[in-house]
Amino acid sequence: MRFIYSKKSYYLLFLIAFSTISTTIIAQESELNIGVKSKYYQAIKLYNNKAYGAAQNLFKEVYKNSESHKNIKADAHYYDAMCAIKQGQDDANEKVLAFVRNYPQNNKKEKAFLNVGNHYFANRKAAHALKWYQKVTINQLNKPERDELNYKMGYALLVSNYLKDAKEHFKTLLGSSVYGNDARYYFGYIAYKQENFGEAEDNLSQLANDATYKAKANYYILDISFKAGRFDKSIKIGEQLLTALKESKKNKKDEKEISQISKIVGESYFNLKKYEASIPYLKAYKGTNGKWKNTDYYYLGYAYYQQKNYEEAINNFNKIIDGSNKVAQNAYYHLGECYLESQKKMEALNAFKNASEMDFDAKITESAWLNYAKLSYELGNPYQSVPEVLKGFLAKYPNNTNANEISDLLITSFLYQQDYQGALTYLKNSKSAKNKNLVNEISLYRGIQLFNENKLLEATPHFEKATLSINEITRNKSIFWLAETDYTIGNYQNALNHFLQITNTDFKEAEKLPYHIAYTYFKLKNYQKSAEYFQQFLNTKLNDNNLNDDASNRLGDSFYASNKFSEAINSYQKVIEQGGVGADYSQYQTAMSYGFMGKNTQKIIAFKTLENQYPDSQLQDDALFQLATTYTTVNNTQKAQKTYENLLAKYSNSNYVPNVLLRQGLLYNNQNDKQKALQKYKEVVAKHPNSKEAKQAVSNVKNVYIDLGKVDEYATWVKNVLFINVTDADLDNATYQSAENKFLENKNQKAIIGFKKYLTAFPAGIHALNAHFYLAEAYNNTHQFKSAIPNYSYVIQQEKSEFTEIALTKLAKIYLEKEDWNNGITILEKLEKSANYPQNIIFAQSNLMKGYYQKENYNNAILYAEKVLATDKVATNITEDAKIIIARSAFKTNDFVTAEEYFYEVSRKATGELKAESLYYNAFFLNENKEYQASNKAVQNLIANYSSYKYWGVKSYIIMAKNYNALNDAYQATYILENIIKNFTEHKDITEEATSELRAIKIKEAKTNESVSTKN
């Protein structure tokens, strides 16, 4: 508030001061000597010319030299003090007080107080002025002086916020011809500040035509009319003021007044429900220091809402963040309605949830709750399970007219969320026949869910429960899954019994039923039946080449096992001709079939074909061995030897190596080349002492030396063979055989005792390798894994044998079970290099990719995952594991292009938590690519279908918040982040990220919204 100075005030002060000075001079002139008088006049002249420094020096001199002239001395003291005041000297106030103390009866005392006050008043130091004005005895002043003092004191009290006292001073001046209008304005203003609007309006309205106060008075009358609910009058006055301001030359002060008046006019139209008219005025408001408040956004948002301009309504409602009052609840509810009208249902869900959590308006709370519940059912819910939302609504509003509808949605919500266990738990106490049958239906899906999670024993009772369903398809489907469970566990007879119980095949899984039955018969070694069902499956001509190729090979195997070799060859040939999966196996089996038919020429051709056409086949060493054996059979010794040498050169780690060397020795011996025979036999003993061929090789060496008549050389040589002790051989054999028999009888504990006894007696015995292997197996069978480890380790540390691959596989599994990745990786790497069976290579590679990922060696994880994907005939679950390993590892190494590609691949087939994870990354990459709307749709898909996987649901919600922030929807962004922080403290990594994002958004929004707090 600024003080309006009047020329009349200054003129009056000057007259009083001048009159006083002149009177004093005339009265005392005769008493002064010429020197003092001259200096006194000179000082007065300087004072009047505002040369206060020079004047003060002369007044001080006069004061010293006028001891005999009391009045002059007093005046000199007075003017010295006034000069000190004018110059702002530190001791000025004290000089005035000293003057009053020294001359308490002096007629200038009141003038001294008044002049000091006027000095401070003129320099806009109201508080200082007030201090001196309060020292003045007002009754000592004349009427003009009293009016001036009342006016200035009133103003000083006003700016010092002593409104009540100020008002009393102005009240005395309301009839003044000099100060009346000024006093009336301030009197009305104070009444306005005191919210005494009637008194304020009565006084301010009297200034309607006053040039000085007209605009200000009308502004306060405008505001008073608004607060009194006289909106039509507010609009009339406001529009007049705006017209006048806009016609005048604008300055910052005018712009501020235009802004504030526009706000009042806009809200007046709003309160009259003239929403269209309110909008331009509400928009013209510039806020306080450029910032609006939540209520400002509400008015404009609601006005747009009433005009059905939902987009603009959203753009204003969603600026209201940190709201916790009736306005905010109303805004959030209408924001939800705007989102619904704009088909933005997930956004509406958040807005209704927010409104439902406030209790300022009970009707809005209930309606918001209902909308929130229905949208949760339709879209899914990231904060809590949909059934919990629906149950929460029913608990709070059991008598709501929509309660029955919500009850109907409750059961299906469990199924919609794939929360089958939740549904079963909820229905457990229901006695309704309808619900009991529903339990049977849901049990089937819960069983399948557990089966897919490899929880087979938990799945079985659910399938058994589902067989009680009155629905024929459900019954048969549950029997199918019981069979699948039995088969996976290894209960093949039970599996077969269940498969054969299926009477209705009108469900998807049943299209492969003959295939499943065929495999079960095959496992039971009923090859006639397995052939029958494999053929039946092939006759269905299912559009699945891989499955058809596998069925053809197994059909061939069934004929092969039944000695129907021609039929077997026909089946294998179908795979070969189509270049199908497993064609190398088909070629191998074709060759073997020709052999059993006595058609060695065709057998040789078939093996040569395999060698040439399938160079990367895992069966290459098998084929070469069989080819060499066949050459031996047809007496083509030269080609046999050449083929054996080829095998040794190409596959030096093959399990066939000891056998090949032994057979080469036999061939040389049959050709009477004893030295070469001895060389081969001795090589078996030296390089493969733990192989079963080594013992035969020792016997063969003995026979050759006997033939050569050099038994003494044999005796010398055999002494250096560690595993041969002729004198202990019988005891060695007997001790070992006893333990092995117990093992073969499945008496594991007795076998353990026997093998330990054997190894204690014969640590390097003939059967040491076998004993260690079977001892490890016995420990493994009895879950004594710690004891199994050193025995498997012994086996793999020896030369490669028939046990090496099995030992590596079993030892790897033990380490994997313990999650001992350091030892596990070492064993798996050895298994990968030495395995002959494709399934073991796949086992090694698939677990190496997992192990390296766990060890955060992402490059090697990707390398092994790519090896898995490059291999044929790999189970789908393993290939999907490989894809997710590549996706995760690529993401960890910031290779977002590869990560995005593989997460997309994973999402196409994934189910359960893996699907949720892949959808999260889909949303992440869309956000990275600034495709914010598409990213939100991906999050909504995750929430709608996989919200039971809370971690990924909540994590994806942070991405949604980022999307909304990028789309300038601060409300959605902050509401989501605040809910994450409040409700998911168990996920520290997520809440920390949410806290960081929330703070950044609030700092940004606080720049334009005064209601937004950046604290905490």
C-alpha cells in the first residue's frame, strides 16, 4: 500500500515552520549582540536552503556563545537536532531527546517530535515516523496540524499493520475537506481487509467519481461483490475496469490488475454456470508470480468439461497434483469422466481410484469406487488384485444398486487374472451346485498352471478334482493332463491307462493324442502298439513338420525294435527325403537296418552317405565305427583299418577309441602282424587303462606273446600294468562282484558298503573305475550328493570311458541343484567337449548359458544361447530359455537392438511371469523410442492379463509414469509414482526409481503450479 502525498500537506508544514522562525527572530532581536545575531540569521538561511551541514556548524557555534541568551541557545539546540535528523546522523534521535529533556517547557518540543516524524514519514519510514508521532501531545496542536498528524499516523499505523488503530485515526478525518477522500479510501480499505464488507463498500462507493481513487475503489467493490455472491455486479464492474485498463497504456502493474480482475470475472461467470463465457477470463488469469493454484486449474477444467471439450478439461484437471481437499476430489472424479469420454480407460482408473480414496463428498466417493471397481475388472489393476478391489467395494457398499453386478464379476475376475488358486480359495466355502462345478473347471486350469511351472506333484490332485466335472470336455481334458503328468514323472503305465480313458477328443491337446499314446507304448517297449499309434498320428497329417519327422523316426524305431527292418527303412526314408529334423539319425538307422537284413553293401553305402552328407552330425563317429566293423565283416580289412584310422584322427575323444584300437589289434593279429597287434593292444592299456577294453587288451597281449614264445617278455611287461595283480585278481573280482550285485538289485545302502570295502582293499584294482562310478550312483540314488561328488570326480579325472559322459552329467546336475555355478560351469564345459549324445551337449550348453548369465558373464551367456538356438531338435522350453538369456544379457550390455528383438521373440510364445517380463521390456523399448502411447498400451496389456506378477506390473508402471510425463499429463505420472512408493516398499529398487522420477516431475510442475510442494 503506498501513501498518497498532498501538496497541501507540504505547504502547511512550510508555513508553520517559517512562521515560528520569524516570530522568534523578531521577539529576540533586541537582545542579541550583532555577532550572535548575524550567525543565527546566517544559520537559519542555510537551514531554509537545506544546507544542513553548514547550518548545523553555525547552530553549534551559536549554542556555545549564547549562554546569556537562553531562547537563542534553546533554538540553536533545536535546529542542531533538526539538522542531525535531516542528515541522518547516528546521534540525531538522541539530540532531539536531549533537547526535550533540557527544555521541557519549550514551545518547540511538540514541533520537534512532529518534525522528526515528518522527516521519517517523507522518507517512507513509517515505523520510525510512528514512534515520533506517538510522542506528540496532539491537543497542543492546532486544527490543521491535528488533521495532518491524524492522517499521517493513520497511514503509518496502516503500513505497520495496526489496522484497528489506523482506522480510528482515519475515521476522525472522514469529514475533512483536506483529507476526507484520502481518509475515506483508507478507512474503506481497512474495513475490506477486516472483511467488514458492508462498511467497506459504503465508504469506497463514495469515491466512485474520485479521479485518484476511482479505479482502486471499484476493484475492491468488485471483489466485495464477488465475495458477497453478487456475481452479476462483479461481472459488470469487472468488465468496466478491464475496458478502462486495456484502453490505458499498459505497464506491469496494469497487467497484474487485468489478471486479477479477469480471475474474478471468470469465476463470477463460472458461479452463474455460464461456463462458456467464463473460459476466456479464466484463461487470462496469470497467477501469482506466474503460478496458478489447483483451484485455478479446477475452474478452467470444469468449464471445459461442461462444454464437453474433454481434451482441454483433461489438460487442466491433470495439472492438479498433491490435492487433498473437496476441490481435488471433485476434480479427480471429473477427470476420470473426461478420460472415459476420451476412451482413456487406464487413465480413468487412476483418477477414479484417487477420488475414491477421499471422503470430502460421500456420493462422489461411492461413485468413484464403483467406476474404479468396474474398470479394474475390465483392464486389470496394478496396485492390487482385481478380486480384492471388487471385494473391497462390496464390503464398503453392500447395499449399492450395482452390488449384484459386482458380485457376478468377482468370480470371473479370478479367471481373467489367471489367479486360479485365488478363485478356488474364494469358492471353497460355497455350497452352490453351480459354484461346485465351477471349482472342478477351475481346478483343471490350476493344474495346468502348476504343470507348466514343473510342480507336477502339486498339479495331480487338481487334475483328479477336475475329472469330477459334469462337463464332458473338462473331464477328458483333465484325464489328458493326468496322463501327461504321469508320463513326465515316468509312470508310463499310469500315463497309458489315462490316455486310453479319453473318450471325447474335442479339445486342442487331443489333436496329438495318438502321438502321446505312441510314445507311452514306446517307453513301455510295446513296439507293435507304438508303431500302430505313430502311424495313426501321421495319418492325421498335422501341420507340424518337426513333430511329423519325429513321429516317422519313432515309427521306424518301433519297427526296428520289432525286427521289421524293411518297414523301419521306409519310415526313415520319409524323413531323409524331406530333409527333415533328425535326418542324420534316419540315415544311421537305415544303415543299421540293412545290416540286420544281411545287406552289407547297402549298409556300407548308407553309412558312406551319412559320412558325406551330414558332416556335422553327432553320429559321425558311430557311423565310422559301424562302417569299419562292416568292412571287417565283408573281409575288406584294408578299408576297415583305413576307416578306423579316420575315426581316430577325426574323433580322438570318442568313446569308441579303446574299442577301435582293440579291433585294429585283432585285425593285425589275424593278418599275423604280431608286432603291430601288440602295439595297438598296449596302446589300449597305456592310454585307456580304465576302459573295459584294457583288460581284454592285456589278455590279448598275453596270447600274442605265447604265440611268439616270449612269455618272459609278457611277465616283464605285465608287472608295470597297475590294475593287474595276478595273485589278487580272483579276490578283486569277487569283492567287486558282490558290491555290484547289490547295486543291480537296487540295494543302494548295501552297495555303498560293498564298494567302499572294495576300494579300501583295492584302491587301484581292476574294477576301481566301475566301483567309483557305481558308488557315486548309489550315493546319488539315496540323495547323498555330497558323498557322490568325489566319486563322480574320480571317474571324470580318468581316461575317457563309457562312464565319463554319465558322470559329467550327474555331477553337473548336483552342482546345478546347489547353484554352485563355479564348479558347475567347469563340469559343463568338460561335458560339452566330450559328450557323444546330442541331448547331453544340449544339456551342457543350455546350462552354461544360464551359469554364465548368473555369473554376469553376459557375452558367454549369449554365445552359449546362440549355440542352443543353432541346434536342431531342441525342446521348445530350452529354445525359449535361450532367447530370454540373449534378451536379458543384451539388455545388460546395453545392446538394446538385440534385446528388443529377442524380448519380442520371447513374448510371442511366453506365458506366465516370462510373458509379463517380455511385455515390460516391450513397453521399455517403446518408451525409449518415444512411442509413448504405444508404450502405455503395452503396459496396459501386461496389467490386464498378468497383474498377478506384481514385480513386472509395478516396474512397468514406472514406465507408464514416464510416458505420461512426456505426454504432459503430470497428474497421471505423479499419482502412479506416489502409489508405487506407498504400496510397494518390498521392491526397494522400484521405489527408489519412483521417488527420483516423482521429485523431478514435481520440481518441473512447481514452476507453474503454486499448490505443488517439492518437499519430501
